[in-house]
Amino acid sequence: MLWDDRLSVAARDQMKTPSRSLDRESGTQPGTQATPIAHVLALQRTLGNRATSGLLLSRRPPEALLQRVLRGREDIVSGRNNHQLTEAEGRQLLEEFARNDPRSVGALVNAPFGMAPNQNTRGDWMLDDQEWGLIREDATGEMHLIEGGKHGVNFDAYRNESTPLAHSHPFQYGKRSITMGSIDFATLLTQQDQAAKQARTMVLPSISDFVYPAERQQQLHTVYTPYVVDANTGDVRNPTPQDAGAPRLIWRLSQIVLDQAHHRVEGRLTALSGGHAVWSRRVRADSNNRHGTDYMIIGA
């Protein structure tokens, strides 16, 4: 969900407490060798986030995701492998985070505490516990990845200096599962029973995801989800452990037009999986119902 200036994002929702069995100095189990991520975390606890960022940036590790502070905020990832984060890399990270895939996090500088398995009571990565956003800085063209909260990304904090391009939806370790298990696109968009409505709330972009870009005269936005398009049935379903590296459902919002006089927003909603469009329709919605997910199909 895209948040406007009437909403705020929590720095962390219910921050998890690290296990007391961890060594307080190294962040590792007693008697084990400290990992690079544990070393970073130990520095953070000793020096603070900003000081740690400066120290690690000065060392410029070759495989690091380098973090910069934008407007005093420390939730921005701006570089990778000693070069500025590209749009393609930013989008790759959003898809990985949506499926709780930590492959690119090992060298993340200033990763928020609580995301790694040894830092939370879940005992697993928590990349999919909050939304993430991708913005392009208008003055420089640089890409930045923003950490959001469980219910949205506060793009308005950067509205005067950037363009929002995409964001991810969290699975929250199964809390946002489709009750039916799977659902076809036609039922997802049109049926009014409780099961279909629940699936819409979980799977579809919110109407705000159309309205917010339109208010900024943008016609494109992308939403990365944790769900899978089944290769055999074409239905949208919950991910399973066997889907660990499988492509996820991605929504492309395009041709967005906001009709403020009639309080409606229109656009094309396209479902992508593995880089291919698997479903696409023109849709319309009540622009005042920003948190809703009820759309009317108005064209193929």
C-alpha cells in the first residue's frame, strides 16, 4: 500500500528481542566464529547505526550493499557492489524480499535489527514482515530502497525529491495467506462471497496503489507480492517451502488516470510471473476508497 501524508509508518512494528543466549559483544553464540553480519550488528550496538555506516563505507567492502542516509533517514539502501543501485537491482531485491529470500542480504550494511534468524523469536528471516519501496531520486536519478512497515511505505517522506516506482507486499510468515489456498483471476476480481473478498484483500493492490501515482501524474507503478501463479492451473496460490526460489506474482499498474470530478481511478492491471504477463484487464475503482481492493473490470 502507498501511504500519503495523512498516514505515518512505524519505525518497526513490534521489534523482536534478540535471544539472551547470544554473546552481547559479538552477536554470535558463545564459542562460534563471528560472521560478517554479526560483526556489523556488534558495531551497530557499540557505535550506533550512523557511525557504523560511515566506518563500513570507508572500508568499501566489494560485495556490500552500501547504505546512504537520505534526509537524515537510515532506512535507505542506495548502492550495491561498489556502484549505485540500478533500477533492475532494486526490483530484484523487492521480489526477493517479498518471498523472504535473503540471498542479497548477507552484506547489507545497517540491516534493521530483528531481520536475521538469530535476532528474532521466529528463528527465520523476516524480510517479508514489512513492505519495501523503490524510489528514484529526481535530481540524480539514483535508486533507493526504503524499508516500510507492515501496512505501507511512507513515500511522502521523500515526495519532494523522488519518484516512487514500486513496492512489495509482505506475507508476514503466513499471516496474509489466502484462506481458500488458491483462486483464479476471474473469481478474485468479480466474486462477492467472503472467501473471494478475503483473497482480494490479501492479493490485489490497494486502490491507493493506483491513486497515489496518479496524483503525481504517474501512469506506472509495480507491486511485488509473495504469492505464486501455479504453472499447471494458472491460479494464484499461497507459496509453499518448495517455492523458495520460484517467481512470484507481480502486479503492473499502467495507463493510470484519475478522474477527480467523478471520484474514480482507471488503469490497466496486469499480472506477471517469471517476466511474462499471465492476465491483464482494464479496471476502475472508487478513488475515495483508498484502502479497498474492489475493482470493476471495464475492458480486456
